[in-house]
Amino acid sequence: MNRIEKCMLFSLLATMVGCSPKVTSEMQMWDFEPQPTNKVMIFGANDDVPAEAKAIGRVFVDGKGASVRKQYGKMLNLAVKETAKKGGNVLVIDTVDVKNNCVKSTVAYADGTLIDSLTLSDHRVRQLLKMKTIRRKPSVQQMNAAQQQSIISEQEEQRQQEMEMLAQASINDKYVEDESWESESKPVKVKEIFKVYSLRVAAGPMWTTSKIYYPKGTHESGMRGLGMALSYTMAGDDFWGVGLDAQLIRTKVRNCNIDWDYKMTYVGPCFVVKRDLSESFRLYSTIGLGVSLYKDFDRSEVGFGYRYDLEVEYLLTKHLSVGADFVYLASRFNQNGMTKNSDGSNIGVNNLGLMATLKYNL
């Protein structure tokens, strides 16, 4: 792997790591039993929090620079899991900070019947996102020692009852495992996997960075050609997606006072990582592996290629965007006589380019 490939791989990894939100919590009460995630009720800015809900801690979710509005569901998912882990069954959204891309909330515990309509679901996320009030006054009282001890005693009594029921069911050989309590370890599906389907066209100059050797021993490198690309990607509101890339490169070569062209064609699937830099700018990074075809005036070769690209995109409208794409395409072939490394080994053809992009989001 040469220096260019290492830099592109590092940028891809950095984009992936930098996109994921981070959750932290501060608890005033520590002795609560963990709850299933599907038992956690969420109260937003316009909701009336029940008086019996008592605060036991705080949860903070940092969007890591990505727009909170575009990853709100994922951030709520993390807050719900942290709430359940700490023993709470009520999550109160106190502050949605759009400028700093973070969500601050209160973890609480309440006795009573679960309200299914307030648990984490696709419909509930849309409801919370539409609540216009960004900041709310604290509406959850702190739990005193007596209330805490009462709830802990109730949890212990409930656990003893469950143990007795399990023991009795085991004796009667009628025990059926309750899978609902496994929900804590299962991911909460907030949205469908893929929500945005994008079609992108790109064009711009590309350079042959490897040396092309000729039968008489001469060679050339740094030749400039024209690159064109077509990409189709499927992505969710999270930071990743998949797609299909097609690339065509045409380069004019001058050897022995004879002008001729060589063409490089590449097609292959890709893995996409994206990050929202702001409301209008996005950063995309992709890596793909596919089939390459080399063709010039007297021969053609079929091999494999791997393609990296790093794109900065500006949103013109909800569906249309433009950008600049840095592309590296490395193609490998088995037949001798292609390009070479300094030690004489045959490596194929490497191309580096900068292209302008136009994308339509379906």
C-alpha cells in the first residue's frame, strides 16, 4: 500500500470515527435495577411530565459535529439505552441544542402503567422532532431517600416474585421464556435502514501517477486525461451506506511521435461513510473493490481495481447538491508489460483526479 492509499484509508477511518454520537450520564441514585429499553417513556418539550416521575440522573448525547436534526433518532436511541441501563423508565428531553449539536435530558423513574405511545418508535421520533420549543424549564423533581428506598424495595419484591414464578414453572415444566426482557440487548429500530437514494455524476481531470513502460524501454508518467464517474448510493440518516460506482478514464499518450489513447473502465460496489459538517455541507468518503478494464490501440486487459474518493458536498436544495471529489483508482493486471514499481514488479495503472460532482437525492 503506497502513501496515497494510506492517506485515503486514514481519511475514511477518521470520517467513520468522527461521525458517531457519544453518550454520557451523571447519576444521583445508583441502586436501581436496569430496565428493558422498550419500557422507557420519552417526554418532549410540549409534553406534561407526570408528577410521580422523580429524577435520578442526567444523560448527555453529543452529536460529534453532525447535525442534531438529521440524526435525532439515533441520539434518542442512545439516550434511551443509557436511561434503561441506569434503571430509569422515563426520559425527559430538557434541551435540544441545535447550534452545538447535542441533547441534554433527565433520567427519571415513575410507578404506574407504561404508556406505549410515548416509547421510542418512528412515529414518536417524528413527534419529538416537530416540537418547536427548544428549551424547557425543569419539570422533574429530585427523588428523596425515602422514595428511592421505596422503589428499590418494590423492585426487589418484584424480582423475588419473578424468581418464585420461574421456580414453580420449572417444576411444572410449563415455563416459557419471556423474550421481552431481552430487548435491552437488541437494537431499537428507529427507522428503516436506507432512507436516501442518491444518483451522482462527476467529471474532471485525472492523472496517471504510475509509470507506463513501452516495448523499447521508454516510459511516461503524470499524463493528464479526462475522468467521468456515475455513482448510485443508498444511505440512512446514520453515517453509513452502500452503493455502486462506475468510472471511465481516457488519457492521450504521445510515444515516438505517435498519438494514441488508452481507456480505463471500472465498475464495482462501495461502502459509503458520510458526515454532516453543517446544515449545508457534507463530507462523503467511499471505498470500493471491483473490475477494471484497460484498453489501448493494440490490446486490452481485465483485472481488478480498488477505488477511494473523498467528496465535499454543498446542498443547493433538499434534493440537489454540488461538490468537489478527490478520487484515487488503482487497477491491477496479471499480464506483464504494464506499469512497474521501482523494483521492476508489475503493478497495473494508478490514477489520481479531482472532479466536480452533481448529485440528485431521491
